[in-house]
Amino acid sequence: MRALLIGLAAAAAGLGGAATAQNLPAGPSVPFPADTLIAARQAGFDLQAGVAASMKTVIDGGGDVKGLVDGAKGLSSWGHTIPAVFPDGTQSGHNTKARPEIWSDRAGFEKAAQNFWTQADKLATLADANDKAGFATQYTATTQACGACHRSYRVRTN
Ligand code: HEC
């Protein structure tokens, strides 16, 4: 349940909350069907993609980025939870695209998550300063961190 709540909290944070999660441990086992946690983490990723797409719309339209600070913080807090929502026992089910390397190369996976939330933290700082040009550049760095993790740890979908 704890891991599920973490996943749901992270998803909610992606919508504008300000929870800060720090290095959450994965539980030793999943006390509910693995499919439930896998569905929750997939929903979290979908919300995260939605936040990123909304940011791109603002960037392309030249709008103020100040209002994107909560979204950027949500990306960071979700990034902190990513390793925790891939505990042992969730390698398969619910059409997961998780690659086995998440478990065989845990340090690399955690590093990819850290690289992502580090970029998202910088994005939040730039949003707070309403630095439009800096935000646009950092947005690219942040989404590149999404892609870097996917290349190594997510099954190719296209
Ligand atoms: C540290 C690794 C990592 C980072 C960083 C990461 N992802 Fe992912 N992402 C994954 C993995 C692994 C999956 C597969 C999850 C599953 O199917 O269980 C996934 C799945 C997804 C999905 C599909 C969800 C579904 O419905 O099946 C989307 C969309 C997505 N990610 C978008 C993003 C975006 C956008 C970012 C950056 C803003 C991002 N991801 C950052 C590892 C990552």
C-alpha cells in the first residue's frame, strides 16, 4: 500500500502539489497485486507527459513561465519516487514496458532518475524567476533526461 500511495501522491504532485520526496526506499515486497502498482506508475508517467506537453505549449506561445513552477516541482518529486515504484515483484504484469535492467542495473536506473530530477529542480528555479529563455533551454535538458532513461530502461514502443 505504501508504494501505491507514493505513486498516487507523485501523480497528484504532477498536477501542481508541492510534495518533496527524498530517496524513498522500495518496499521488500508488494502487498497488493503487482498490476495495481504498475497501473499507478504508468498513470504517473502519463501525467508527467501531460505536464511536459503543457510546458511546451507555453514555451511555444512565448507566455510567462512563472505559473509552471508547481508543475516543474511535481516533475522533480515524481522523479524522486521513480525507483520506489519499481520494487521487486513488478517486473511483469499490466503490459509493463519496464526492462529487466531496472533490477539488474539498479544503480544505473537510480542515477537516471537522479539526473532527471536534478534537471527538473533547475527547471523549477527558472520558472520561479520567470526566465523564459532559460526555461526553454532547461526544458530541453529535462526532456532529454526522460529519453535517456527510456533508452536504457523502457522497452521500445516505436
Ligand atoms: C529513471 C527512468 C525514467 C525517467 C526519468 C522517465 N521515464 Fe518515462 N518511463 C520509464 C519506464 C521504466 C516506463 C515503463 C513503465 C511501465 O510500463 O511499467 C516509462 C513509461 C513512460 C510512459 C508510458 C506510460 C504508460 O501509460 O504506459 C510515458 C508517457 C513516459 N514514460 C513519459 C516520460 C516523460 C515525459 C518523462 C520526463 C518528463 C519520463 N517519462 C521520465 C522510465 C523513465
